[in-house]
Amino acid sequence: MFAKIQITGTVTVKTGMHIGGSSAFAAIGAVDSPVMRDVWTNQPMIPGSSLKGKLRTLLAREFSSREGRVPGSPDDDSPVLLRLFGCAAKERIRTSRILVSDMFLLNYGELRQRGLTSATEVKFENTINRLTAVANPRQIERTVRGARFGLDMIYELSSQEEAEEDFDTLALGMRLLTYDYIGGHGSRGYGKIAFDGLSCRLVAGDADSQLVNRLDQIISRVSEPVGDGS
């Protein structure tokens, strides 16, 4: 069988988020470490690869703990993860069942109404040489707290028997991410996010409606509150 199930919702930034873009052509005096931006709007964005990679990394840690082993590469992950995220090893190639689109800013107008002039901020940081006491200042651009991005994921349903386990795994990864961070500098407080308004629906192919309803219930539970970032 073959079907596509779309997962939608929003990603809300709870603390300043830095997903780095290129600074190769930065002007003198520009921010040292800019964020990734959408070329059409010049607003910050979340690449789908950043979200998908972080979900897989967190799930790999979880499954490694359960199985008592540390995979040498992503291609040695648990079979459940290989089924969901794919495998690139020769003679074991598997395509990913989950497709994650780039995410774009939804509420720039709301941020402007709150008095902000930009969807990003610049955070100044310093490292101090312990021997010479010489400071090494730098500027890091961050997407501001309160920014919201549209989430759009496609799950390719090829086995009704495995779909609920796949969604349980995906929901677990998303829940773990709400207690972790996305982007850089997470240990210094950057990149905490929350998922809101998650739901799924059948958009192509054929699948049992009761199964789709169960999948929707699984994914919608990720949106349960995990802490107030306001």
C-alpha cells in the first residue's frame, strides 16, 4: 500500500535560537555569526534538515540507552530508526519515511505590533584568555523569543502495521526535543522550542480512517504544555 500523511502545526521559539547561516560575504562590522535566512523574505527560517537531524540524534541516544550499545554511524541505528529516517549503507539503502520541509516565519506582523523592529536580535558574548586576560568578543544573531514557524512534515505510509510504532517514535523524538534545543549554543540557553497545534491528515493514497485518527491522537499529544516560556 502507499499513502501520504501530512503533519502540520507550529514551532514556537522559547529562547533565542541560532541556526547559523553563511557569513562569507559579510561586510566589515557585520554580525560575526548570522542566522539562516529565507532568501525571498530575508526573515529567519528553520531548515528541515536541522529539525530532522536533531530528532534523529535524540532518538539515537534514547534507543542506544535502551539497547545498551552506541552505533558507530547513523547507518547502524536501531531498525526502528532506520525504517523511519532511512539508511545510506550500500546494499542496505532505505529511503526515509519522514519528509521535513523548511519552516518559515509566520508571525512577523505580530512581532512588529509588540514593538520589535526585527525578528532577530544580536547577543554579545566574550571569551577571556585565562593567562593574558585578553577578551575575544563576538556577536551572535538569534531568532527572537516568540517567533513562530510553520511545521510541515509528510509521513509516507507503506505499512499499516508499522505506522503507529513509527508515530510513537516520532512523537517521542519531538517530545525529547522540547526538553533539549535546536541550533547552536544550547548549553548556554539558546534554542528551546515548543510544538503547538499538531495534527495529521491523509493527503494522498488510501489508508484506514481509524488508523489516521489514532495517528492524529499520537502526534497531537506532543503539543501538551511542557513549560511556560513567556
